[in-house]
Amino acid sequence: MRAMILAAGRGERLRPLTDTTPKPLIKVAGKTLIEYHLNNLAKAGFKEIIINTAWLAEKIHKELEDGSKYSVSIQYSDEGEALETAGGIIRALPLLGEGPFLVINGDIWCDYDFTKLPELAPDIQAHLILVDNPEHNPEGDFSIQDGQIKNTANTLYTFSGIGLYRRTFFAEQGSGPASLAPIIRKKCDNDLVSGEHYSGIWTDVGTLERLKELENQLR
């Protein structure tokens, strides 16, 4: 199975750090955010990694190179201008193979064990990892009912930015910029998305305050 790390975003809320450093290359407790992902993926047996780039792409290329120093092989999907989450995945589909593939947001920190990912059921197009709602998303995004992701319920969790997808999940989408959330919601309405709740460590490193909090937690 191949994995994709989303690394094309501008990181506006982390300025001025992201004026000169792409968000996935920001360091926390001595390592870049994307290095944590690469190490965890390699440990779980992933060998082929695709990374999409746009903002300060050349710095990501220079830092990660071909991935050999992380015991993986990296291919890049260079976008020029960022295509948003779904648009970036769709652009990279030729690199992701024919089978299911893992996608991870490059600006999160999580200790999820990727060896625990399930096999997708034949009638399921995606499997999402949900987490407890952080302060910045108190209302949550989705619920889990009988192992399936739903748009509404009494208890909603936050989408972690970690998901397993089939190519068919994106079959109805054209090229160009596109957000992932509307596609997920549509697929949920058709009972095509499974999921699980993860209660381990997870942080969306979206602001300077959260970056500092994660630094203190890891140290």
C-alpha cells in the first residue's frame, strides 16, 4: 500500500514561521512534522510515499530528497498553486497505484499505529480516523454508527486528517482545486465510508499556540 502526505498548504496561521519554512518542515521537539510521519510510516512497513507540494516546494525537495534517509521512496506531486485537499489527491492519483492508499495531513502530529489500519470492505470507498474534538473544533465533524461514518448524530468527533481511500472515492471529481469535506459528506449519505475513533495523541498544528503546546507535550 502507498501513502500520501499532504504538504502543499501555505500555513497562513503559522506566519511568520511559514514565510520562509513550509509548514511540514516546522520542527517540534527536534524533528520536522513530516519526519514524524515518514518515520511512523516506515516503521509500519510503508515503502512508497507520495508528497504533494506547492508553497516553498523546493525546500521540501531539498530536505527530504528521495526518502532513502527515512528508509522509504518518495515521489513528488508538484502543484505550482495549491489545489486544496481533494484536488491535490486527485492530481496525485497516477502515483498512488490501483489499490487503496493512505492519506495524511502534513500539519498534524499523531501517534496512530498505521499497522492497525483495516482492510476496506468491498462496498466501502474510504475509512476515516476520528478523534476527540479539540478546543478549536468543539462541534466536531462526523459520528460513527455501527462502524460507519455519518454526518449527524448526538455525538460528533473530529476528522483527524488520516484516511484510507479507494480510487473510486474520487471518480466523480474533475481536476482543479477541490475540498475533501463535501465529498466525504456525500459519500457518507450513501453509506460508503467506514471509520473508527482514536483516543491517542493528536494535534492539528494550525497555529503558533498549538505548536508551542505540542512542543511542551513532546518534551
